[in-house]
Amino acid sequence: MDRPDLLLESAARLRGCLRIAGLDEVGRGPLAGPVTAAVVVLDPARIPEGIDDSKRLKPARRVALAAEIAAVAEVGLAHASVEEIDRLNILRASHLAMCRAVAQLSAPPDHVLVDGNMIPAGLAHPCESVVGGDARSLSIAAASIVAKVARDALMLELAQQFPGYGWETNMGYGSKSHMAALQDLGVTPHHRRSFRPVHNILYQAKSITP
């Protein structure tokens, strides 16, 4: 299995770029919770061992790596709320979170490697979209780890406030148990009302109400 490397970062350095950032988001698919984005500017001389696409790593390893990355790299982290997701749509909210994450950096990046096939509107920096970037670029992979760990921690907190939906294990995704809880317990303030399964349950409840 191929591991992410520094080929894209090296190519940018050859073009004269010094501050090269990897940008990724997590949480487009869930029915509940925010969408989270992270940006990482790695120090080429201090890259933690084992950085990989966050989806390939076990949770404990992700948490350890996120701490290591934060200790040696520059990190920006941001969210777009459920209200913003419902108002803007999930794609635009994801891009908003990405722009907010980049704005957290201490200085503008010279080049941003963005996971996916689109450059977020409003990102006023030289950018390069990288399909499957979290499996190709170490900078994007690092960002994917930071974003995933941060969002998972947030969903664990929400799971304690709203027990029964299984957010501590499904992280807000529409698992079978989550769907059953939606039917039994109803919709919380942290559910995305613009997402069809949640919208349908709200519509059912409205139809039943006398």
C-alpha cells in the first residue's frame, strides 16, 4: 500500500515556496455535528513517523500522532456549525471551515495543497487541489489526522450531553443505531436538518402533530 510522501511539497519548494500547507476536512457525511477542517505546515526536518491517511490509522494512533504533529508543526483548526451547514449546504460549509483553518496560521502560506478536486472559494492563497490527497501528501495526511481527532473529541463531548444516539462510536454518521435513535428519541439541536434522513423525521413529526 502506498504511503503519503513529500513529492508535492518538494515540487512546490522547487518553485520557490517556503511555507507549504496541507488542508483537509472531515465530517461531510454525518447527520449530526459540525464539519471540521485542519491545515498543517510541516517542518521538513521534524516530521513525526507514521503519518498516514487518517482512515488507515487506529484511533489511539491518530490521537498520538495529532499530539506529535501539534508539537512540531504549525496547525490551524476550525469548524463550520450545524446552522451554517443547513444555511449554506455542506460543500460551502466545508469550504468555510477550510478558509477559517487557514486563517488560524501565524502567516499566510506560500502554497496550499487541498484535499479533493475543488479549491475553496475565498481561499486567497496559491492552491493546488489533490484528489486522494490524504493518501498522497504528508502535509494533507497530517491535516486529516488533526481534523479527525478534533472532531471525534467534539462528538464524544456531545455524546455525553445527548446520550442514546451512539455518537461516541458513530461520530454522528447515520449508522443503524443512530437512525433508530432518531426515530425513538427525536432530533437534537446538533442534527443537520437539511440532511434528508433528519428532514424526513422532522416532517413525519410535523405531519403527526394534530
